[in-house]
Amino acid sequence: MNYIVSVNNNQALPLKDIPEQSYYTFLEININMLNNNPLRHCVNYFGFEQNGSIRLICCIADDSTHQIYLSSSVVNKGTTLNSFTKHNLNFEKFEREIHENFNIKYTDHPWFKPVRYADNRVDKSETVANYPFFGFDSEELHEVGVGPVHAGIIEPGHFRFICNGEQIMHLEIQLGYQHRGVEQLFLKKKDLLQRTILAESIAGDTTVGHTTAFVNLWESLSGYQPDQALQFSRTLALEIERIAIHTGDMSALCTDIAYQLGNSVFGRLRTPIINYFQEWCGCRVAKGLIRPGRTNFPYTNELANRLLAVFSAYEPDFNEMAEKLFKLPSALSRFERTGVVTLDEAKSIGTVGMAARASGLSRDIRASHPHDLYTSLNHQPIIKHHGDVYSRAQIRKEEIWQSIGYVKKMIENIPDFSKLAKPELKPMPDTFAISLVEGWRGEICHCAITDSKGELMLYKIKDPSFHNWLALAQSVRNNEISDFPICNKSFNLSYCGHDL
């Protein structure tokens, strides 16, 4: 009997081809696939209603074979199950979400608590106001609460520290204060343009990343292979977005150690990069640039020459400022050995993206499950091994250099945009598709299922922050509470990408 089926990234298959088995078998095969194999991890695990029951689908990515293994099981609503999480912590948040959505309980989940308090949760009596924070009974320890209201425009989230003097013993992060109902809106909105605009709005700092995942998924559902020109646009935009956000994060890291020169210079250097998107498509965060099956903004030699001019002004100043920053004793004293996440912790948590690579875990969709022009770029992930703020800052710096190199190489051979067709993209009925994209923050995963008429019946989004918030909480243990801002900024995770 076939217990699993494998697909490539951006591949669709009939929903009936995903094997169903008993829950016990389903649990056993997925745990066995992950245990003692760091080259595999869960990219998505979710449920949906089917004929009055709940069908669970688990997606395990294998970085060595470039395959994604799919399996499923059908269970009753409100049932009680043994948890995947007892055997592998990668699943803890996925199972908490399944419980929240369908009232499925687990006998042996280590810390069973709500994830998002989404509007469509089963138990409306569970509210963020009565969230069950971890408690303690001690005369020596004290609590420090931060949020949920933050200064400026940042989304709400609550951080509850348990400290011994200045030393952080435990941090609990609770999100779920604000929702837009994005996944449900994908089902309600029937116009493709509306859905594309929704994808652009999943996380405001990852417009290109999430929109690329959506259009690749939609084209897969429709059986359409994008032209090289479209793949060029998407890959180029992903790398420019990476350069822009990493540069801004370098500025923010300097802010949190009170290094005003670094804050000012890196902040200034971010501006011409995002302004380049304005020149290309009319929006500094690239809204409007990525569209299913077509583009409204063909890339030209003039745009390429303009980008080279931007880099010509950017690179010498960036390199000089980076050299100063990473030689400055006061900066290094704050970066080095601060906010450490070990390799074993990164594996256990299921960390992805830049945060994983800083701890020595090579996890990068551009190399493991390449899409668009990454299939020919021969991307080599940048890996660091100390898992601290310094490693996460170093990765930003070196990925900026790497991305500039990729962009310069790509614009040497600009594809012909004049021959782009405008296909009619109609999703196939009763079909499942999955799309993985390496955004600047890490692994993005979009999944979709269509019904018998080809209409969306499920749209499932996973931002890399869904994995990495727990890594941030782990990183601050045994650090001083004054180090929390720099640890937090070194991850730069998304509230809205988590809460949806």
C-alpha cells in the first residue's frame, strides 16, 4: 500500500491521489520520516472539512531529494488523538491550530494553548483576554509584560518575561490580537485580481515573496508553465526585496545598540533600493509587479542600467559601513554570544530561513526546492554556526552581497517580454497544489485545494514567522532583559504573517 505520494515544488495533483490512512499509520509514517533526518521538515500540516469529517494533510519537504511528501488521514470532529508533537516539536504549533479550528484534542501535547484566536475558531469562549500564560510561585522571580500595544504602526503582540533580576529565565510570546481573515477571503473573493492583491497584503514587508508563492500556486492549479520572462521578473524582484529588507534590518540592529552612524547610513541606503521598485512598477514595496500568467511592467535595458547605477552608489557606502560595524568593539560586544539558538534547538523547533542558517542548519528553498530562475542560479546558502545576533547580522550582510551578484548576473541576459501571452488561467477541479518560496525572512508555503467545479475550497498560508517565533523566545533565555530588543530585531518576525 502507498502511504505517501511525492510532488515537486509548484506541482499540482488530483486530491484523490493523496493517500488516506488510519490516524495511527498517518502519525507513524510522518514521525518516522522526520526523526533523525535533519534534511526533512514539515512545511505545512492542516485540516479542512470534508463530508462532515476533518481531513488532515501533512506536507514533509526533503531537502536532499527536492521532493515534498504528502499524506492524509480523515478523523471525526471533536475527537481526541495522540499528538505528533510528543515525538517531534516541529508539529507543536500546527497541532495547536488544528485544535483551535476543529476542536480536535490531543492526549499528550506538551503545552496545549491557543495560537491565534481567529474569528473562525470553534470555541469562542477562549479569548486572548484570558490567555493561560505560564505562571510561577516564587519570591525571587518577577514578571515583565510588554505590549500588546506597541509604539508607531507595529502590529499588537504580547511578550511576558519571567526574570531573576535582569536575567531572563523564560519568555512567552502571545500573538492573535488582530486578524484580517486572509485565508477565508481567498475563498470569498472570486476575482483573480482581488486574490492577487490579497496575496500582496499577507505581510507588508514580503510583498514579492507571498505574491510569488500565490501566482506560482495559481499557475500550477491551472496547468500553466510561466514564460522565462515571468520567472525572470519574479526572481529579480525577490532578490531586490531581500537586499532592501536586509539593509533596513542592518539599520535597525544599529538602532538597538545605540550606534547612530550605522542606523543613519544603512537606513539611507535602503531608500534607493525600495525607490527602484517605484521606478519599475510604481510602488516602493512592489505591489502591482507580480501577476498570474503575465506582467504589467516588462523589464527593459533602461531599467537594468538604472539598477546598475543604484548599485554603483550603494555598494561602496554599504561596504564601508559594514566594515566599520563589524570591527567596532562596542557593537561586537552586543552582537557576539547574545541571543544564541543552538543547532539542536533550531532542528527541534523547526526553524527556517535566515534564522536556521545562522545556527548551522542549511534550510533554503532556493537550493532545496528551487523555483523560477533559481533552477539555474546554482544558489549556495550562506551558513553560520554560532546562532547568535552576530551570526544573524553576518548573514544579512553576506546575503546582500550574494543577491547583488545574482541580480547583476541576471540582467546581463534580459528575456524577451514582447512575446508574453495572456493565458486564461482556470484551476483544475478536485486538485491540490503546493508552492514554496524562499522569502527574505525564510520559507513561505501556500497550499490550495479546489472543489469539483474548480473553485477554491481551501487556501492555506504559512509565513516563516509561524516557525520562528518560538526560536526568538528560546534565544533570550539567560540573556539580560536589556538584550531583548537586539535579539528581537535580529529575527525581525512578522505579526501579521502569523495572525493572518
